[in-house]
Amino acid sequence: MLNKQVFLFDLDGTLTDPEMGITNSVAYALEYYGIHVEERKTLHPFIGPPLRDSFQKYYNFSEEQAGEAVWKYREYFSTKGLFENEVYEGIASMLKKLKDAGRTLIVATSKPTVYSGQILEHFGLSEYFDDIQGSCLDGTRDAKDEVIAYALEQNCVTDLDSAVMIGDRCYDIAGAKKCGLESIGVLYGYGDRQELESAGADHIVNTVAELEKLLLE
């Protein structure tokens, strides 16, 4: 990683563990449609990909219903869910070391930019990032490759060999490949090894400590 100067990080499942906030928000939205979810773990597939796609994929919602469900989700998430979250142990220390080493750090997430900024500020991580880019509240730019491409453009990154994408789901890896970036999959989040390998991750690490060692070596 010595030639890498720009590090793009996914947010959910990579920097923070958002399980409680996301699953509570999804459950809240589903209740509006009379769907009661007892076991929150069944909602883990919602962590990572665009919400609209997940409502359609896992609950057969129409495009219109899915859009409405996203707004119901945000009723809960915007006031409670975004802070029902915790930073993975070792993340803050790793980010500080990367920043002290002169690296450019960017968040590239499918979560709306406005919520991402609030979360990072709340947990004291925003100071480490040069930029935070996510999706738009109107549903645009929610595909991961679109977010990554936009983040690269906004930060004038033209040398793709100097950048790497770090994330826990296949969407992060596939998005990176589509944009011509090297990628690192992390297993402490919500994707498993098979998912990351199938997506074509260039590197896979088990823990935050392993990620730090790889990024700083």
C-alpha cells in the first residue's frame, strides 16, 4: 500500500456497526405495511446496499412502495436510528495514523451524505476525513460505483493506482472494480469471505488490526 495516497472507506460495517439503528429503522418502515419483524437479524441484508433495492428484493415491494418505504425508514432513522450505532474498536486510532502519515481519507457510502456527516461528527471521526460522499435524499447516486466515481471526481483523483476502496460488502468491491480501483474487503462487518472473494476483492482482512497493518505497511 506504499503507493496508495487516497483511501476511500465505506461507512456501515466498515467504520461503524450500524446494526441496531438500521434494523430498527427497517422494522419501523415495515410495520407501516403491516409486516412485523420479530428477529432483527433477518434484516441484516439491508446493511450495505441501497434501501430501495432491498425493499424490492426482500419484500417484493413495487418501485413506488419501495420509495415510500425509504421515507418511512427515514422517519425513524433521522431522529433515532443514526445514533443507534457504534464505532468498531481500533478505527479511530487507525484513521489518526493514516492522517498523520499524510494520506487523503474519504468516506464513500450509499447512505445519504447528510446522515453520514452527522454520524461521523457525533462519534468524533469527521476530523480525520477530507471529504464525505454518499447518496442523495432524492434517491439519486445511491449505487456504490456512482458514489465512488463522484468522490474521486470531487477530490480530483485522476491517478486511480493511487487510490483504494475499503468495504465489507460485495457492493463496495464491485463498485471499486467498476471505477478501476483496487479494493480491500473486511470480514468484521456484514459480508462473508465467499461474498467478497466472488466480487473480486484484491485483499481481504479479518480484523481492524489487520486492516491497519495492511494500510500502513
